Amino acid sequence: MTTEQDSDNIEPRLRYFIDLDWYQQQERCFATLAASRLCPTSRKKEKAKSEAALLRTIKQCCSKRDGFITPNMPLLEMIFRLLLANGNQPLELGQMHEQLQKWLGDMNNSRDLSIPKLKRILDSDRYYGLRPAPLMEEEKT
């Protein structure tokens, strides 16, 4: 169980992204996984798309459709889709927390979306290739 002191040590500005290199290292295909998240309209138009084209399509079209993220999805799937909807731009834990709450709205959802829980889930991912983003120059100093 996470204590209040443990929660204080978690940096809500820690950023995560989908590490596309991880897929190559694991001999997996990001494009296949991402393509399975396309909306029906984009799926009909789909041809062999590059990773960048898939990310762009999901961000501009599919993520705006009802049902892209739903309360009954596993939390890690919701985070993966949230990063897809963001074009795989790194998101801070605090931003993920806020955006997940917006996606879920007033669903009376009793899920624990706390920053410590998000960090724990992200750090234990072995399926989606979610990794901490490298520090930006201003963060290194």
C-alpha cells in the first residue's frame, strides 16, 4: 500500500511516452497494435500505414470518436490510448491524471487514478512499450 510519504516522493511532472524502439527490441510491431485502435471509418481507409501516419490518424480522427476511451477498459489500455490520442507526445503523470478524469467524466467511477497508481502501472508495463521520456535540457540542471 502506498503511504502519504511515498506519494510525496512521486514527481507528477515525470513524463511517459510509447517507446517505438522498444517494439523493435521485443520483435513486436507497433503498427499492428496501433492499427487495431483505429475507428471503423479509418479502418476502411487503412492501407499499409507508417507509424507516423497511424499516430496522426488516431490523433486527428479516431480519438475524437465516442468509445475511444471508456471506463470499462483496463487502465493501461486507457493510458496507451491517451498517448495515441496525444500523437505520442510525452505526457506528465499529472497531465495523464487530469486527461483520464476528463475522458471518464462524471461516470461515478470509483477507479483509483491517483498519480502513485499511474506511475506504478506505467513502470510495470511489459506490453505497450510505455517508458519514461528522456529529460529535457532544462530539467537536467
